[in-house]
Amino acid sequence: MPIADAIREALGSASLIRKMFEEGNQLKKQYGIDKVFDFSLGNPDIEPPPAFHRVFTKLAREDKKGSHGYMPNGGYHEVREALAAKVSREQGITLEGSHIIMAAGAAGGLNVVLKAVLNPGDEVIVSRPYFMEYRAYTGNHGGRLLEADALPDFNLDVSAIAARLSEKTAAVIINSPHNPTGRVYPSETIAALAGALQTHGKRCGRLPYLVADEPYREIAYNRIQVPPVLTAYPESLAVNSYSKSLSLPGERIGYIAVSPAIKDMQEVLNALVYTTRTLGFVNAPALMQRIVAELTFARVDVEVYARRRDSFKQVLDEAGIIYAEPEGAFYLFCRVPGGDDRAFVSHLKEHRILGVPGSGFAAPGWVRFAYCVDEKIIQASGGAFKKAMETWKF
Amino acid sequence: MPIADAIREALGSASLIRKMFEEGNQLKKQYGIDKVFDFSLGNPDIEPPPAFHRVFTKLAREDKKGSHGYMPNGGYHEVREALAAKVSREQGITLEGSHIIMAAGAAGGLNVVLKAVLNPGDEVIVSRPYFMEYRAYTGNHGGRLLEADALPDFNLDVSAIAARLSEKTAAVIINSPHNPTGRVYPSETIAALAGALQTHGKRCGRLPYLVADEPYREIAYNRIQVPPVLTAYPESLAVNSYSKSLSLPGERIGYIAVSPAIKDMQEVLNALVYTTRTLGFVNAPALMQRIVAELTFARVDVEVYARRRDSFKQVLDEAGIIYAEPEGAFYLFCRVPGGDDRAFVSHLKEHRILGVPGSGFAAPGWVRFAYCVDEKIIQASGGAFKKAMETWKF
């Protein structure tokens, strides 16, 4: 018996990122783990902050009666209250606990949102380059993904997005700080996008949702404040996770925050709770819910990422590689001399450097290096980068 | 902006079980928690076994570097190996670690399986009565659910299932021990079903998958062994969770076990890993994976449930309520005198007894009582049941 046709097709063009992950493991077996400069995967190597360990061991010691049982599908009441206070601070708007739905990470949260709002054939717009899982998530729930090219500096091109709006547009997904470019969208850009959506909504009678995928919200540099989205546009939802801010990607914990100004509030909340249940998440993992509720002021030390970013920029500068200036997240998105990103990534591999071709983000001609790895590895990669550039023919 | 039409429709006929849950909370606020006989929800009140607490605190104390990070989407290698040994014992067949995909509970596992195998318009067959979330899970991935009536004793009616097989049949889902009836399907029934699927497959060229939903596998009484499914039919998958066997429903941890005899093995495994990733689960929660790997011989004390079952049977016998003899799980499925299950459930509520109408399992005329509640509450409900029956007019 076969598998579904659509899945077989997708497997054929398997995730470039995951492919790099496997090839990286192969190289490490061959040469030793410290002889490979692996910048392929966004898997934070910084440990969760000490406060995490404190709360984790405290809750384990207590192990209260009933603490691993079912709770309402949207999450524990008190956890949602605690996160509402956190999101209210971040977004500069007052949320109540009911506006928070706990989710199994941002990937879980995005699927829950899209399942809740997409009618068959509805469209979702993203700015290119983008995290290509958005395509799968949209397809899962009968939607169609449309790409709008970003501006040359990777800021949103609001007019390109506006040109793709139609009565079929159910949602626009934005991601800031941005994977893979590190761009943080300024508040004027968010405001311009909100304006375009409002204008479109008035014309066609359907206001698209603005879905902000914000797992990197707390990883920003040079004191940049990541502008709020929930204040900018009433029909907005922010999806977040603790994968990066607390370095907990394996634990699958995050949340959906619904703008308190959203129309059809009760229906939207009911739909999110329903799709959380019926997509099989049932609820976000109980223990991690209770842990993150006590850690609303904790986060990993962003200075560590800032130092790595600076080291990596120096390495690239010395090798003559051009990159977009990252304002947040932990990626350097670099221009491939000559433009053939897959060939360049293969060439780098010969020098034991691993990155992800821009094609993996619908942006051929670029390559992504993740710097959530030890600073020593970044510094040690300098020679390899230079040699790779000297021998790169295009 | 509205939500998806299909979701709005589904919300209109909101889960009867969850509705009872909310009404129960209301009653408890009104009369006090110990004055309400709440048998509505399958939320185990038995705490996880002491071994769970031991491993939990041990892992929290250690909190090893990298232990909350990403791992392969199918789960930790060593966890899959440990569970393969467990499932091999249970199913009497040798599985390797690669045959196990870690899942976010059985609900997550079922969605992953259905997404992996369903083509648009494909059909899934279930035996009625059934856990009605199957309908949502199937619909999520473009499939259509067909019901085949069970036999009067709630055993599978293999010929009724066979009559619904067609070239569109992608899967048959069975659930044993069974929610809501407590039935355990004997090995002859499993063999007969396997035979019918084989015959059908030879005739039409498509062998349907047999998906065994087994969260209650370890909750069986009177030394009944729940027969294996993976040995009975090559194209089979067993989906399991630790929600009942370790009382961890809030933690969302379980697994998919693929028959080592399955055709297209590599493709099936790749598809399950892919849908785990793209449905947004990404992976089963990391910490709980490592905990259950160390608990392959632990389970809650089933004798506690056995005593409650016996107490509850006595209560029902004395009230003159007829029920199906439960061989596993923790439900009593009872015939409603006169047949109007919704009216009966409303009537019971006046006596502060909460159950779920059989209509919630596509079986009007019945009512389900869950006995995963304190034995004292069961015993104390005797008077209320008697009074309710004396005043029940139909």
C-alpha cells in the first residue's frame, strides 16, 4: 500500500535544511565533530537560562497531584493569564488570558491558526525569502501560498504584497526578526502593511488576518525593539515559541496571542481551541506550560549571539563574502558569488563548511549560515572560508 | 474576518464530551466538588506510578546539556530503540527502533498516520460506536469516514466492515480495549478482519492499512491479554500513548509502531517523519520521550480501576441499569431505558450525575460513564442513580 501522492511528491524534494543536517552528521563521523564547521541548523546550542533549571527542578520535586492530566484545550487558565501579561508588555496592548491559546511551538500554533481560518482555495501571502515550511502548513489545510518579493534590503515590499491581495486572501504571514535574513521590520513597515490590508478589506469586504510568526522576537541586537503587530492591525495574531528565547525547541511549547481588537473574537478563539484539539495537539505539553508561565522575564543571553554575530561578520568580511546586516535572529544571509547557491554549498562542504542554499528559502543565489554554534567554531572557520573563496570558480 | 466554514459548522455541533466537561464544572461550582458525580471525562485521576516520579526528578536534576534541543523528527534514536523492545514484547514480533515514530499522544499519532496515507476522497472505516474525533482527524486530511455497525456485543462485525471496503479504502481504524464500550477484540476477530482485508486487497489491488488505536492496551481486566495486531496483518500500524497507562494525558506523549512486514517500509517511515514535521508537531516533546524510554515496564495500578469497575457495576445493578461488560479501558456503556440518551443525560444531571450521551459516539440509546474517578464517589452515587431511575419517565 502506498503513501499519499502529495506526500510522496514532497518527499522527493525533501527539506534542504534537514538534508544538510544529515550530511553534516556524516561529515562529523568522518572527520570528527570539531573538524566540521556546521552552520546549517537553527538548533540553539546555548543552554536554557538558569531560571529554567530552577523552575524545572522545583516542579519535578513538587510533582503536584493532577499536574500531568488534561486541562482545557487552550491551556491552563493561570498560564494563559501569566502569558497575557507578558504579551501585553511586549505588544503594548492589554490582553486577557482568554486571548492566549497555548500551542506546541510556533509550528504547531501556525497550523492551528491556518486550519481555523482557511477555506478551500484560500490564499496566504508571504514575503520571499521565507521559511519554506509555511508552504506545507498552508497546503495542509487546503490553502495556496503566494510569494511577494521582499525589497533588496529584505524589508517587506508592502506594494508587492498589496498586489497579491484578493478576495481569496485569508492571511498574510510575516516573520520578524526574520529567518533567514535577520531583518527586523520597522514599525512604519508594519503600519504601511496594516494600511494596505485595511484598504483592501474595505474594497473587497474581507479583511485578511495578519499572522506574525515571532519565535525570534527576543533575539534582537543593538537595542532594537521588535515593533508590536497586535497594536498595528486589529485582525492580527502573534504566534510565538520558547524554542529560541529559552532554547527549548525539543519541548514544543509556545502560544498564539489574539489581538483583543479582533472582530468575531469569540468565534476565532473557539475555532483555535477546536483546531488545537482536532489536529491532535489536544493541548500544549502540560509541564512546559507551567514552566514557561514562571519564566516570563527569563531568556537566553542574547549577548552571546551578538558576539558570535560579530565574529562571524569578521570571518565573512575577511573572506570577501557579502551578507545582509542581521538585526535579529541568528543567521547570516550571504550573497553567493556567481549565484549558483547549490554548487557553492557543495563547494563549501569540501572545505567542511555547512550552510543552507538560499533555494531552501525560495531565494536562489544566497546561502544561510546559522550562528547558534560555539564562537570558537566560528573563529576557527576563518581559514576554511578564505580557502573556499580562493578556490571558488564561477 | 470569519473563520473557516467547516470549522464553524463543527463548532455548532461542539463535542458532547467537552460540553459535559463544562457543565460539570458549573455544577461543581454550584454544589461543591464532592457533591457532583462526574463520570463524564476520561481524565485519569490515578497519579503516574512512583517510577515516573523517580525518573522525572532524576532527569530534572541532571538536566543534561542539549537535552531540550531538536532531535530527528521521528524521535531520539535510543528512545525509539527502547520502545521497539517494549512493542516487540507486546505484539510478539521483532521491531527495530526505526519502526517506531514518537508522537504527541495517540491523537497526534493518528493525525500523522492519516496525513501520510490519505489521498483526497479516500475512505477510512470505523466500527460504530466510536470515538468521534476520528471523524475530524479523517476530515483534516481530505478523507471520508465510513461507519460499520458493531455486533450486538460490540465485537467488530467483520462482514459489515468488509461490505464497506472499496478501492477508495485507505485504512480501517480499530480501537481495543474500546472506548466507549470496554470491549477487547479477541484474536480470532483480528484474524478474521485481517483475512477480509487480504481478500479485498487481492481483488482490488489495494491493501488498506489497519490502524490500531491502542491507548488502553495496558488497561485490561481478569488477566485478558489484548491480542496483537502487528502480527495479524502486514499492513498494520499501532498507535499508542502514555495518557492512560502512565496517566500522562496532559503531556502528549505516545508513538506509532509500524509493522516490520509492511510493504513500502522506507516510504511509509519517511512519510510519517515528514508529516510529523509538517503538521507542526516537529517532534514529540523531548523530556517526556526520555522519561517514557526509562519506564517501559511501568504502568498505573490497573487493580484500582478493576475495583472501581466492580463498585460501579454494583451501583448500576442496584439501580437496574443494563451495561456492556467491560473487559478493558475505564468506561461503562449503558443502555438507556426508552432510548432517548440526551434526555436521560439531562435527567441524570438533575440528580448531579454526569455521563456522556451515546450520541457522542454515534450510538444514540446509550450513555457512557467513565470510572477514572475516586471509588468513594462511585459508591456515593448509588442513591442518586436509584432515585434517577425511579423518576425517569419514558
